[in-house]
Amino acid sequence: MAKKLTKSQLTSKKREDVLAMLTEYLADLGEDVMREGGNSLVFPSTDDEGNELFVKIAVSIPRGDRSGEAYDGYAAAEDYKIHLEEVAANKAQREKENAAKAAKAKKRQAEAKAHKKNVRMGKKK
């Protein structure tokens, strides 16, 4: 009779299965994949300018919070989506405000330049 695995053992086994799957996939793509730790893989790569760097992939299986509520990946993904939308909205608002400030400054500069020209020519306002 097979011994029943604990929740921790089941989690560790799943993490190992996923790491093995990722290692095989990346190796099939020609990457030199190495195990870097208990839950992570690394492989060398280069950026667009040819600088050498390493890519690290960490596999974790979240359990949930301390109150006992299980981790909900769907809710976490939705929260992240909302966060990205808020960041984009804030960025758009800042860009709009900056454009308005730039237009106001340009108008002020044009008025100052016109005033300076009028003063040089002896004209009054």
C-alpha cells in the first residue's frame, strides 16, 4: 500500500515536476539550463547589445495568507490587471497635465518674446 503524501510533500513534488518540465523545454530551445537553487533555474543569455546576462526563473507554489485563506491565482491576476490599468490612467493624466503646462509655458515665452520685441521697437503695450 502506497504511503499518503503530506501537503508539503505534494507541493514539493509539483514544484519539482514544473522545474523538470521547464528545464526540458528550455533545453529543447538550446538554452544551457542550470539548477540554481531548490526552486530556481538559470541560463545565460545576451541583451540586444550583446552583453552577457543570466535569466533566472523561480518556481513557487503559494499557499495563501496566514488567516488560512487559500491563494487565489485568478484574483491575484485580476488585481494585477487593475493595478496596470491604474498605472496607465495615472501616466495618461500626468502626460495630459505636462502637455498643458508645456503649452502654457510656450504661450508665456511667446508673449515675453513679443513684449521684448515691442520694447525694443519703442512700442507701448
